[in-house]
Amino acid sequence: MKKKILVLTALVCMGIMDSCKDKFLETTPLGVGNETMLANKTGVNAVLIGAYSLLDGVGSGGTYFSAVSNWIYGTVASDDGYKGSDVGDLAQITTIEKYIQQADIGGFNEKWVALYDGVSRSNDVLRLIGKATDMTEAEKTQATAEARFLRGWYHFEAKKMWNMVPYVDETVTDYINLPNDKDIWPNIEADFQFAVDNISATKAQVGRASKWSAKAMLAKVHMYQSDYTAAKPLLVDIISNGPFSLVANYHDNFRIATENNSESVFEVQMSVADGGSGENGSWGDNLNFPYGSGPGGCCGFYQPSQNLVNAFKTDAAGLPLLDTFNDVDVKNDEGLASSDPFTPETGTLDPRLDWTVGRRGLPFLNWGIHPGKNWIRDQSFAGPYTFKKFFANSGDNAGAESPRANANNYRAIRYADLLLMRAEIAVEENDLPTALTIVNQIRTRAATEVVKKDDGTPAANYLVKPYTAFASQDYARKAVRFERRLELAMEGHRHFDLVRWGNADVVLNAYLAKEKIKRTYLNGAVFKKGSSEYFPIPQAQIDIMGSNVLKQNPN
């Protein structure tokens, strides 16, 4: 059909006017941008905003599989959460949860496309900057630094997922032959280092990167390589000289009303009531709402694990049970109808539990008391808990295009995250006093705000206290890593933390051994060292490029 139209056009040109030349076929369609139109300050900024817009993972047609929160890959593929819902709904996620390496799962390709589209848009900015004649050198440097920050971000996310991935810069023109035959950590470091050296310390707009967020990402890159010597000065600088501090109340990190606060180092901005159809409103997490009569009315995914809930138990001194936390389950209502009587756990708990997990009998923000089974799609499949951490209060999404559109930003880098990485380094240096001080800073804040009943009394028996000492390096390492789990639970970090620590097989196989008793769908699941740390390269991408160009991960 296209060939026929072109031939007809050419015949019309020949028959009507001799002056009809090739330029007729080169006319830019009305309403379509091109490089000439965009090679200026306004155009560069518009394309840069487009590169930022893909941080949520949705703009390239992606949804839950490409969500910036990494709820599937960072949490469900760990000991913190289950897929949720019921056995048949999106069973591909169960395959991921069971560490079955299946390269043709469509979600892997969805994530790949979202990340490399982000890379492509970042490179578009860099190419345009060189052609923009109305930008000062300072403006060009700033835009270049932001674009390279984003390019580093998208490559970092791909590296976490698949390890051996292609690095694509603005000079690449052949997108079909992109081998993954080199370790791209040096390229990612170079992008973030350029941003550190050239980006402004303050932000022109709240959602943009700054010198501090670039330093934080560069520190993370070094931490993922266990290069503590390189990460330490960056973290020390951020802690000593940056504009950050822990907010007074833990839950303020997850409320719409307190977004972009003093603890936010880099935040992915979400919005509703902006004339869209909900896609800007954290749409990658749109399945993760209580089911049935619960707020959102769908879809019951992303349920916290019993193992995670158990981790929030404390002893008489208000300290976590580092070795025995999973011996006895926190009391729950599994198997009970919402009309059946139930009394929640009376033992001592870390209050962060009930800012993270929805439990029966406790307030679910301002939506009322969690009723249990009536908000769960299938208790027998994925347990009695619902996701709560990033859930919005009733009324906070006024004007949303969908009941599940959520204007709550994703806190991609929190100051607490960086503090705990600094504590990790202190442990490895056997500087136990520094590690102790940092962990106690986090735990002291955890005690300042608890979930309360309508009468103002605590909703559970909360008790969290600081450590008095770390008796040994091994104990300190265990305590710091455990604290990181509690503080960042359900935020999409856990799987990647276990992999970078090198103990994912030990932790996750121990987790599975008990989980299989009740969560029978996990039978046969095993985390294989040397294989399960990274996800399969999407088969669709190997088919496009050829297996001689894009190599599958080993085993």
C-alpha cells in the first residue's frame, strides 16, 4: 500500500508540474518535531524533561513490570513480599518469584525497553545540545550533566537487573548490533562523575537531579561493586555537607503531603488530575491495592511476606531478633472471615511494621480499620497482609483520573538509605562505634511515630530501642543489614541488596524452606548461586540482535 501511494504521488508530480522535485517528498509533516526545530534552549529542555519522564518506567508503554519501584524484581524476588492476588493472575510474576529463569517472560522485555528508551532520550538531549546556538556554555554544561545523570541512572538499573548489558552513548547509530561483552560499570561511573563535577548543587525544579543526587548515585555504584574506599568519601561528604536530615516522623517519607522533604535525595515525581488517564500517577504500581471493598477496589497484588512481618518483632530490650525472628509467626488472621473474632499480636513490635504492612484490626491510614479477608483476594494463596507503605490517605488523590492513580512520589534515594550504606562501610572497616551511632540514629527516629487508634492510644504494643553496643564485627554486620531491611522494606531494594552482599542464596533458600509449608505454590523454588542473582536477558532482544551479538546470562 505504501509503495502504491508513493508511485501515485510521483506520477501526479510529473503530470502536473515540472518543478516537483525530491523536496516534495522531504517535507516535514505538520505537528511533528525534528532536530532543526529542537536544536535550541527550549527544545533541549523539552527533550530533557522527556528523558526525566521515563523514570517512572511507564512512558514507553510499560506498566507494572517496568515500574520504577521495582516491586517485582526488588521485593517479590526476595523474602519481603509475595506476588499476591491469586494463583492464575499474572502467573509470570510467580515464575520470577520462584527464580525460574525464563527468558521469554514479556515483563523482562518491557523493563528492558523502558530503560533503554530512557537511555535513548538522554542521548537525544546530548546530541541536541551540540547543535543549540542560543544556549550559553553554562546552560549547555548543566543540561549535559543532567542528561548524563539520567543515562547513568537507566544503565545502572539495567546493570542491577541483568549484569552484562550494552552501554549506549550518543555516538551509537547502529541499534541492532549492541553487544553485551563488556562490564559497563566504568561507563556508568563516568556518567555520574561528570554529573558530580558539573551539575548544580541546587535544583531549578524539584524533580531534577542535583550534585548531591549525583554523588549519591555514584556512591551506590561503588557500593554495588563493594568498592568501599571509593564510596566512603562521597557518603561522608553528603552526610557532613549536604542539605539532608532524617525527617522527624518515619511515615512522612511516604505521604503526599510531605513529598520532597529533607530526607529526599532523589524523588521520582508522580501526578494525577493532569489531563492524562492515570499513567503519571505511579501507574506501575496500580495493581498493588487492597482487593474487594478495600480502597482502590483492585487488584490485591504485592502482599508482604510473613517472614518480613516477623522481622519487625522485638525483644524485651526493644531490639530485633536477628537470629530467631522467624521461629514463631506474628499472630495473623489467615483462614478467618472478616466477621470472625480476631485479636492482633500482643507481643512487642517495631512501629515501622504498621507503616509498611496492612494488618487486620489496625488502622489503615485514614481508611478505617483493616478488616482482613474482605480486602484480600485469596488469603490461602498469598497470606493475610496488604501493601501499605506508599498508600495515600483518603482525599489525597483528589481529581485523579482513576481510583488507583496515585500522586505519591517514589522516594528513589532516601537519606536513611545513604546513612545505612555509610554504616556498612564502617562495619567493613571495623569502625563499630560509627556503625552503632548511625544505626541508633535510624532506630531512634523509628520510635517517634506510631500508628494510633481513634482514641489516640498506640494500635499495637510498640517497642523499639537503640543498641547499647556492637559486640563484634560479625554482629554489627548482621545488625546493619537487618536494620536496612526494616527501614527500606517494600521499597524495591531487598533483592539487589542480597545480591551485592553475596548471601542471597543462603538467605533466600532459608526463607523458602519455611514459606513452602503455607505458600505451597513456592514448592520447587530454589535460589541457585551463580544463576539466580540476575534475571534472564529478554529473549525478544536476543531475537532482534542475534545470539552472536547479545549473549544470554550464564546458567
